[in-house]
Amino acid sequence: MTAVRRVGVLTGGGDAPGLNAVIRAVVRSCKVAHNVNVMGISEGFIGLVEMKVRELTMADASGLLVRGGTILGTTNRGNPFRYAYRRPDGVEELVDASGTAKKNIEKLGLDCLIVIGGDGSLSIGERFWRELGIPVVGVPKTIDNDLFATEFTFGFATALESATWALDCLHTTAESHHRVMLLEVMGREAGWIALHAGLAGGGDVVLIPEIPFKFEPLMAKFRARERRGRPFSLVVVAEGAAPEGGAQVFAGEDAVTGWKRLGGVSYQIAREIENRGGYEVRATVLGHIQRGGTPVPWDRILATRFGVEAVRLAVSGKFGHMVALRGDRIVSVPLADAIGHLKRVDPNCQIVQSARSIGIVFGDEDPETVDRSEG
Ligand code: F6P
């Protein structure tokens, strides 16, 4: 095995609080524990195609622990296998630029590429390793917490903190005005943020993509609360939630990649609740607030542990693997096993059952049972 002397690090896909803490940990453990140089690649994989690369020193890593975002920059349009090339006439077309990325990695003398990303970026990393033979180590990131091979991703806890804070704010105004307040949170096809925020913030109804909902149980819940002197309710809506037989709501589509962005379902749900009568309803879409800000301590610690372990995998030649949290240990799993299938909420899991036990409604209940449930 050739000694690893220089590693590259990049951040891909949507940002998440804690990315900078990983970069810091990579730089510090490379320098402190392994005497390895670090090159920071800007704008995800695009930086490899366009050679946007700079050396990262201990000074660059200073002050990063508390900073949200990523000092390297990132993009959702960063797939070198489908690189958006802008022709001289200004039109963008998708071309395969992975060969250019590989040549640039060789030119830079990178012995390993540390890819910090979600399912999309890690899938690209896996192809780099399997198809191009580029030594890659992965670090899982996403506020959605939907990566199959790790119990938690960093960024999730901070997003949850923001969602819970938002619910706390909505609670007081809902109570004052006797309103039904909806909070729409992110998460794509997984309801983890909504489920946890509902538990932490006292949600009365939680709507997640994994459990198609009907309106009758929701209305029954509002009525039952009203009967016992609580004429207001909090509804947490995952952006990917949809009514039984209905479709998800999208906010937009990327013109080049065709990628569709979820968002706005809570406005439709609010309208339907109001149409059914009896309630004044307001919807708030929390949006990218969830992705920003200072990472909470849990995310800083997880990010640091991931970064340290990623470097250890790199210097020990364990390429094609990703770091992951299992119980209280950071382990490594083959990238091939980690990608392509998402970790979604099991409608029968213990946390959903606990939520049901304290009266949280998911919209799949018998309305009459809900009606009686508030005692
Ligand atoms: O995957 C993270 C995430 O924040 C999702 O929860 C959300 O659907 C999406 O990214 C938003 O993407 P964008 O930053 O492109 O708006």
C-alpha cells in the first residue's frame, strides 16, 4: 500500500450545519496525527472538473466549529458524469466530465478523496471508486437523516432545533388566536424532521410521507381538543407528505438536471382544513432556516468524529468506504451498501407508536376513535 501523503476534501449537495466541523476535523487530524497535506476542493465535484482547489492549513481550519455552511462551497448540480457545460452560445448541455476530474486528481497528486455528502454525492463517490479506481472515503451528511447506513447524520439535530424553535413560536400565537397552525419542514421522502419536531414541540398532528393521511382524523383531533378547552392546534407537515390518493407538491424544477424540489404542501392542506369549516388556519414554510446557523453541540461532535475517522480510513487505505454511526461507535461501511436506498420512517416503529400513545395524530386513524381520545 502506498503511503497517503495528500488528501482532497469536498462538500457536495445541499449544505448542512456541521460541514465546516468535518473540514476542521479532517485538516486537524491530518496535520496533528498523520502528517498529511489537505487540499480543499471548491463547489463539490465541480471543483475537480474546473480545478478550483486550494491547500487547507491549520489556520484555515481555525474558527470553523461554530460556522454553519461550508467554507468550500457546494452545489446540487455537481455531478461530473452529467456536468452542465455552458456552450459559447450560452446554452447548457450535460456532458461526461469524469475523465477530466480523474486527470485533475492525478495532477494534484491526491492519494485519497474525502467526499462529504448525502446520497447523491456519495453515489458519485462510489462510481469514482468503482468505475474510475479513484480512492474515495465518504462522510454522510444531510439534515434529512435519511441515509440508510448510519443511525444519524450531522445537521439533523440542528435542523430539529430550528424546527422545534419554530413550533414553540407558533404555539403561543396559535393559542392566542385560537388558530390551527401548520409548520412545514424539510426532509424530502423521509419524515424524520417532522416526527421528531412534533414530539419535541408538542405537535397535535404530524404528517409524514410514509403515512398517507386523510382529513377526517385531523378535523376530529381539532374538535376533540376544542371540546376540552384547547381551541387551537399545531400541525407539523413534512414537505413530502401527501393525502391518501393525492400527490406530493413541488416548488420547482432544476432546468438542467430536471431535479424536482418539494415544497408548499402545507398551503394546500391549510386551505382544505379551512374549507371544511370552523377553523382559522395559517401555514408557515420553515425552508432553508433549517439548513443554516450554528451547529448544535451534538452535530459538532458527530461531525468531528466522522472527520477524524474518515482520515483514519484514508491513511489505512480503506477506500470505497463511508464512516457511519452505529450505537455509540463510528464504524465504516462499504459505500456500495450505503447508497441507493433511503432510511425512511417505519410507520410501525417505536417512536411513531410512542407519538400515537400520547395522542399525536398521523391522519390514518379512525376519526371516531380520535374524537373520543382526548377524554
Ligand atoms: O436534502 C436536504 C434538503 O434540505 C431537503 O430537505 C430539501 O427538500 C432540499 O434539500 C432543498 O434543496 P435546495 O437547497 O436545492 O432548495
